[in-house]
Amino acid sequence: MSFADLGLSAEVLKAVADAGYTAPTPIQEQAIPYVLTGRDVLGCAQTGTGKTAGFTLPMIDILAAGRARARMPRSLIIEPTRELAAQVSAAFETYGKHHKLNMALLIGGESFSDQERKLDRGVDVLIATPGRLIDLFERGKILLSDVKILVIDEADRMLDMGFIPDVERIVGLLPRIRQTLFFSATMPPEIRRLADAFLMNPKEISVAPPASPAATVAQHLITVQPDDKREALRRLIRNEDVKNAIIFCNRKRDVDILNRSLLKSGFNAAALHGDMPQSKRTETLERFKEGEIRLLVASDVAARGLDIQGMSHVFNFDVPIHAEDYVHRIGRTGRAGRDGRAFTLATPEDGRFVAAIAKLIGKDIPVISLEGIGPAELSEEEGDTRHHGRRGRGGSRREPAGKREPQAREPESKREPESRHEPAARAEPRPDTGRRDERPRQPARDRGRRDGAQRPPLREAPRPITMDPEGKVTPLPRRDEHRDDLDDDRRVIGFGDHLPAFLARPPRIARG
Ligand code: AMP
């Protein structure tokens, strides 16, 4: 099938040809004709499948007829992160270059006044992160009653980041008669519930099972002792024909440490994580996209969904704690049919994470060995940190690895997971307290907290309490009390800051 068969206008087809696309990807093939007929679409698709063009191309044609009124956008695209929002806006510019559509990008970390000025001029396409959109709505700068097309992108990511209450609120402000396009990489029950609530008789499209990495990515696993990880990475980078690569770390602080180590070794590298100011993040990404930076050392939250053209390699300096993150990470390469290479460094204690990945993707990651390094035997026991150089799955015997940089490895309980299944409150607390985007939103019940405390981890159990006969409540220690990667102010303690009055009252005994 060709793009011309999809029902798109000549102008859009020209922009597509200018972008160098010769044939539609499966999601484009399936979604575009339905979007053009005005049907709701529920798309189960990851980034890298071409889904952005799947909704932007037909939207451009639909919006070509009609004019926007001041402060009343005609379509709304909600994205979980600023980077993704900026990426979609770049896609609109590329595909809409032969149209005269007005677009505004509402993301945190950018000046309100510029964004307001654009809104005042009237926009056909509004691309926003939930927090900034609600801010502007609350200031009365925007009216959502004219939105004809709504796109909710990366819905599962919104869920992970605690944005769903905001998304529900935004959808409640939109006209009920509209076209809704809803995309998510995975469809857990919570996302399905939302889709059922937001969509009317949608066309369901699923382009790749959520757990399958692109077939175009050659995967490799190297088992190493913790102290050998940096040396192994350096060798891999030197041995491989690395054009540009993302190197993933599980912890933000390791992103900085590893970046400094790579710079010291003479590599062209830069760090990207959510604690960096937005301006620095944007600048770093731009430089990476432009090819000025070759190696981007990043956390999951910062890098998820980024579309970097033709990236040759992904390195997992740490095995991701959640198997799904492995698929997302290596999906940064091998995009849109291009070949890519992914290397994962696993230490003995990573055994159970490696096993979980193998289970998810339905096969073992092929093990390779690096001369003079490792291999190490992986253990699937929790907390097993045996550091002996026994023969591992990789085969060859471990030899002294020359000059090594000792690397402190912290126990699992001290890691700061930055993955999609950890709420980003823990993953990427943002220093810019005035901004709301990409910082997890507090669920409605926690909004009253003024201490800047962010959303507690989803799976964190409430702290147990005891109550004596006088009605005095004493919190008991929780099992994970020792964890120092959770700030005190993020822990749920009983009912949080609020002690319900009924608990403080001595029990009344009814007399018959
Ligand atoms: P996405 O999944 O929307 O993030 O897109 C992933 C990448 O695929 C982007 O770099 C797009 O520019 C590219 N792309 C989208 N559609 C096509 C196509 N039909 N042919 C080739 N590349 C495409």
C-alpha cells in the first residue's frame, strides 16, 4: 500500500514525500483512513512505529477546512512529557508545511506570555502537557469548548506519571461531540477503563505486541562483574561503529557519574535526566539530535519516547528493573525499519531482571563475551551479589581486565528506579517548583498538601497504625522503612498529614 491510497490530500502527500517516506507503516496504514472518516481510534502502539504521523497526517487534512478563534483551539493533543510534546509539534511542522495551520505548544519551563500570545491569535492545533494546560485554563487563558479532535498520546505513560486525574479533568472540559484518538503502548485495565470512558465506538488498532522489541534491533547481553562495567562499556563503544547512542542508567546520580567518567576517557558524551533544568535538557537533546553529542547518558524518564533519527546503538549500563523498560529502551534504536544494535551489561545480581526480560520478550538475550572481561555468573536470587569469576553463560574465562575504575554499586534497595512503572515523583523530582508539567500530579485526594510533597508510589502500602483504648493513634514502622531513596515527605504515613476526626475520638459504646 502507498500513502496515496490512504485518502490524504496532495499537500500532505507532498510533505510526506519531502520527509522521505516511501510507504506507510502498519499503524499509518490502519489508522489514517479511519481518522479521515471522523472515527474514534484506540491504538495500541509504541513509539517508533510511526504513530505520530498516523494521527498528525489526517488531522492536518481535517483541520485544513475551518478557522480557529482566539483562545479556542480546534484540536488538542495531550502528551505526558515536554520532550514528546515538542517532538509532536516538530512533526506537525514537517507534515503541515504546505498548510497554513496555527499551532501552539504549551509545556512547562517555557514562558507563559509567548504561549498566551499564540493562543490569542487562535490555534488549530494545541499540543500540551496536562499540567500547563490546566494552569492556563485556570487562568482563563484558554477555552476548550471548540475542540473537535482530541489526541491522548502515551496514555500508559500518563498513568505512570500520575496524570490521569488531570487528563480526566481536561476531557471533562471538552465538548462531548468530538473525535478522540487514544494511543497507548500497553493496555492495562486502568487504561482500558479510560478508553471506554473517552471513546465512542472506536476502531481498535494494535500494531505490535507491547512486549516485542523491533526485529531490526540486534540484542546482546554481556555478563560482567560490577567493577568491570565501565571498562566493558568503553570497549564496546570503541569496538562498535557507534554513530550515536543512548546509554541508560537506572539511577540519576549514576547518569552524572558515568557521564563524567566517559568525558574523562575522552568520549563525546552528555547527561540527560529529569533533575536538570528544562533549558539544559532541551539544549542537550538538540545537540544530540544535531550530532554534536555522540553519547547521551540518560535515565528512563528523560529518554522514553524520544525520536532520534537513525540512532545506531543503545547501551544498558544497568539492566532495567522492569522488563518492559528494556523493550522501550532498545526501541530507541532500530526505528522505522532501520537496523540498530543494543548491548546490556548484567552483573551477577541482575540475574532475576535478565530472566524477567527473557520471559517478557519470549527468548533469551544472546550472550556475548568481551575479551579480557568477565563473564560473571548471573544469579536469580534476590540480593545475591557473588563476585567470583566463574564461567557464565558467555563462555570464556575471566581474565584480569587491565586497569579498572572501581565502581561502587549500591544494593537494590538503594536504587532509584526511573522506569515507567515507578511514579516519576520518585524518579524525577523536578527542582523547578513553579512548574507542573512532567512532574507527577498529585491525585485529587492529595492536592491539599502544600509541602511540595509529590504523589506517593502507587504500590506503596499505607503505614499500619495502632489505636489504644483512649483513641490515641500510633503509627507502626513499615517494612520498607529502611529505604533511603524515598524522601520522608513522599511517604504515605497512615492518612498522610490528615488525621480523621473519627479516629481521634474515643470509641462510643452504644447502650441498649
Ligand atoms: P513515531 O513512532 O511516531 O515516534 O515515529 C518514529 C520514526 O519513524 C520517526 O522518526 C518518523 O519520522 C519515522 N517515520 C514515520 N513514518 C514513517 C514512514 N512511513 N516511513 C519511514 N519513516 C517513518
